[in-house]
Amino acid sequence: MIGFNIMKFDQIRNKFAGTIKEAASMITGNDQLELKGETHFSKAKFKSYMSLNDDIADIKKLNVEKINDRIDRYKKQINLAYWANVNNIEDNSQIVLHAQEALPEIYTIKKIHITIVIGRIVMQIGDQEERVYSPCDVIDVPIRTMMKIKNRSSYKSATIIMKS
């Protein structure tokens, strides 16, 4: 921010010096003074273009970061949306949840069995209270049941889902 202000001050100073020197050259008829004034104006224009280029580069960088963040969010949503439809679960499917990640509510249309492979997950099946499941736990989920799956740990968790 300080560099930005110094750059602006330098531009203003060069424009002002250019104006003074050109005015003085018109009064005195000194061509060299006029050239010096034009040089100051050129410096000010060049520095404003450089400042503008820096601003554009900063804006591009911010936009690229925003776009990458948005792409990451969409990828996550697409991945989660895929798993939200239990019809997509094949005979043996796997869900990997990153730390603090959760799936949207899933409504099962077939009976499924979920086996926790890595990590711990918090799951709510139907009207039951949330429960923590650990590796090797096998969970039977009845047909036409709403369920919520969350990973509240700071590590990844993985499950295998099998249709019955």
C-alpha cells in the first residue's frame, strides 16, 4: 500500500514538474526546457501504465484464485451430489470424506450395508440419534431411510457401501 502511494506521488510530481517546465519554456522560449517538461510527462505516463499493469496483474491473480476456489467447490459439490443418489452405488462403492466434510442427506431406495474402513464417521440413520462409527463397524441401513454421514475428525475417513 505504501509503495502504491509513493508511485502515485511520483506520477503527480512528474506531471506537475512537466507542466511547470513547459510553461516556463513558453515564456522563455527555451526548447530544452520544453523537452524536459515533455520528458517528465512521459515518465508520469509510463509510471501510470506500470502502475496499471501491476493493478491488472493483482486483479488477474485475485480472479484466478477465486476461479480456482469456485472450481474446487464445484468439484466437491459434484462429488457429493454423485453420492447423494444411492442408485449410483454399485455393488462395491467407496466414499472418502475429507476432514470436517459431510454428505448431503441421502434417502436410500435399497437396503445397503456400510463398512467403515478408515477413520471415524458420525452417522444419523432415520430418526435415531447421531452415532460415531469406527473402523470395521458394519451398519445396516434399511430401505427408504434418510441418513446423514459426516466426518467430524481432522483426518480422512473411508467407507465401503454394498447394496443388498
